[in-house]
Amino acid sequence: MAPSIDRHGYWGRPTSTLDWCEENYVVSFYIAEFSVGVGSWCFHMTLLYEMQLLDELPMIYSTCVFVYCLYECFKQENSISFFPIALLLIFSISVTVVYLQWKEPVFHQVMYGALVACLVMRSIFIVTWVYPWLRPLCYTSLGIFLLGFLLWNIDNIFCDSLRASRQTLPPGVGVVTQFHAWWHIFTGLGSYLHILLSLQIRSTYLKYRPKVKFLCGVWPTLHIEPQKMS
């Protein structure tokens, strides 16, 4: 993450522990990071620490839900496993308490990465040993997510070069180099496809007939047909 350019806007001096590569308050006096702010507006618009928490902690909570759903996908209907719920709840609370006291973004990134690793390992296990015909959807979702992660790292490592190049590029072209914004797009799409994968795994186990169909020939959706009559 690059240091903040000496440009202040409506929200004042940034107090967040992270300030991304996009130049602050270039497009709007009211939005610190305009391109990235489209995907995560509270944090990237204000760069305030409180808004950073609203951006980052829900990443932990929502991924815990994904982990539970994927690890419990082979349970009977209406059955509830309280142990993994308690474990994930304790994990979420612990991460929250520690992060409120220790303003270290690397801690959040490691905890989030651990949850994502759990999802990846579980997904690969299922499509390798249980439902191998779901490999294309699984690997597509993981590949798109990893592409977003790659662009996120490029944005961090080569920030100075990217900022310098944007000074010489037309605005319409320069915005394409906002790789942190692309991170939001690709990880959002990868997460969406992974949700479709989870739904397909669960509905297949319950003997429904899920089918991936494409809206307007482009956007994948899942249609679940009733169980076959025995």
C-alpha cells in the first residue's frame, strides 16, 4: 500500500490502517477512492478506521458461513451441527476482539486467508472424490478468485509505477489500471460461482436435479428441479 498523497477531501485526514494505490480524492471531493469505492464504498469513500472494520470484519463472518455450508453439505435435511457453529462463532469473535485491539491489517489478511484455504481444500476434495463432474465450475471459481488476488498483489507491489503511468494515460485508460477495483470484481465473481458450486453440491446430495443455465447466454444461474419420483 502506498502512502497517502497529500490531498484531503470531505472526510479529512485518513485514519484507516490501509490506504490503497488509487490516488485519493481525484474524481470527487467526497469519495477518497472512487474506482475501488464502487465495490466497497464505506471504507474506500472515507478511509476511516471505523469504516475499514465495516469492510473487513464482514469478510470473516460471511466466509465462516461459507465454510459451515460447505463442510456440512452432506448432512440430512433439518439437521444442525452445533460443534462447527460454536467453533466458527468463537473464531469470529476472537478475530474481532483481537483486531479491535491490534490494528494490524496483516492479521486480518492471514485469518481471512486461513478461511479461504479451508474452502479451497474442501472444494477440491469434493470435486476430486465425490462429484468429479463439478470440477469445471469449481476450478473456474477458484481461478477467477486467484486472478483477483494476483491483481491485488500487483496493485500493492507496483503501486508507484502504476500511479506514475496513470499520469500519462487518458482517464478512460488509466482507470483500467486500478487493479484493486478489479480485485473486488473478480473476487466477487469467483465467490458467486463458488456459491453456485455449494448449492449444486448440496442439492445433488439431497437428490434434487440442479442445472447451471446462462442468463442471456452469459450470466450463470442455478436452476434446481424437483426430486425424481422413485
